[in-house]
Amino acid sequence: MAKSQQNLTAVQAAFEQRTERVFSQADLAAIFNSLRFQWNLPRSMNPQTFIQMLLRRTEMRQVSLTSTEYAPLLRYVWGQNVAPVLVALSAKPKAFCSHESAMWIHRLGGDERHIFVNSEQSEKPPNPGVLTQEGIDRAFRNEQRRSKLVYSYEGATIVVLNGKNSGRLEVESAKTPSGEQVAVTSLERTLVDITVRPAYAGGISNVLVSFDRARQRASPKRILHILRTLDYKYPFHQAIGFYMKRSGYAKADQDLVRELGTEFNFYLGHGIKDPMFDEEFKVFFPKSLD
């Protein structure tokens, strides 16, 4: 076997053995720089010509994530039938599935074609502002702001979120319904996240369905521990209490929420039209849930 063919065979075998199937240009450059001597690649080869060789002579494919707002993202995929969720997770370093994607993975609902991946912000100082009823009313009067970092790929919509820094709190490895191993928020963290941002769950009614489907599996104590750790300014525990009540959680579980108090009137989401009011947890909710 010719030496160049032996080298190529070694490269192919190495990529076959890797668990990753999606790479950025920087990823491939790092692999080239760390293994070029082991693979005995030509001295004249550089990261760019290495990538071109992969595209010409191996199973590596170049794919594009397109956006109406931003330049396309180019990624490199090894092999066929690589799921869009894996390509989506390559959009940002250390990204993980969250919100509707986490709902899908935990069998709470969601859709594999609506992909949400979270890349956490750098740590920010705590908000020193004092919470008031007027401030809450003003903040929730209008529709929730949404990420503009949206891409399309093979019929899927990929939304990249820059979430609150949590040190990847409750991010775990799990298998999707279609069999891919991914990083995703835990069941309880997912319930907290979709309570905070219901628009990324497909709406308030989908959040309620998720709480109902999670009832026999989720730990209310863990949900509230996560909420306290994330330290949100607004009293999202009242929304969690409402969802627990409406989806039939035990009275003892609801009491854990009641102990946190209901100092303010709160909202299940932004921009609710003609809202109804739950006196027990003091939250406004859409009439459609009544």
C-alpha cells in the first residue's frame, strides 16, 4: 500500500473512532496540529489543505447553517445521517440542549425540528434593583424578547440562546428519542427554564403539559433548589406553584411553594391578553387555561 494511502487510512480510522461527528474549522485545525506527525502527513500540508483533503478523499462533508440575520455557519460532518441536533450543538462551544429541545429529550413534548441550544453568558454581577409591583407589571406587559440567533438546517430551526450563567447547573448527558447522546438540562432544570421562558417551550399551554407529564418523575424539592440557585429577580416560584396545582401535584409539594410566599401579583408569561387571575398563587394566566 502506498505511503499516502496508509496515511489516509490512519486519518479515516481516527475519525471513525471519535465520538464527535460534527466539527468547526477550528476543531479540525486543532486535530491536524496535534496529530499531523503521528499521521506522518506531508510537511507542506496546513490546516486548510488538510480540510480540503478530508472533503475530497474521506466521508467528511461541509454543511451550512443559514440565517436571515447573520452569516452562515460552516460545519464539517463525518459520515451520513448525522442528526440536526448534533449539528445545532456545534453552533457554540459548550452548548447544551434546553427548553423545547430538552422537553423532547425528556419526553415532555416538544419537536425534534425545533432545536434550542444554550451557550451560557459570562458571569454578571447581581441585579441591585428593588422589585416592585409596578416594575413586574411593566416588564411582563409586552411580548417576551426572543433570540435573533436563528439558523435553518435540513428542515430544522435552530435557536441559539445566550442563557444566564449557571456553571452548567444540572446539565447532564442523555440520549435523545432518536438515539443521539447529547448534553441537556435535567428534567427539573428543564421545568424551571420553560417556566421562566415559556415562548421557548412553544407557549404557556405546553409548559403546563410538561409539568403534567413530569409529575411522576420530577422532584419538586429539586425544582425549587434549582430555582433558588439560579437566583432570578422575579418570583417564578408562584408560576411553578400554579403549574403544580393545575397538573395535580401532591398538596405537600404545592405547600413547598406556598412557603415561599406570594408578596406580588405575577404572570405566567409576557404579553398575556385578557388574563385570568389565580388567587392562590397570585398569578395571571391565559383564559385558554381556565
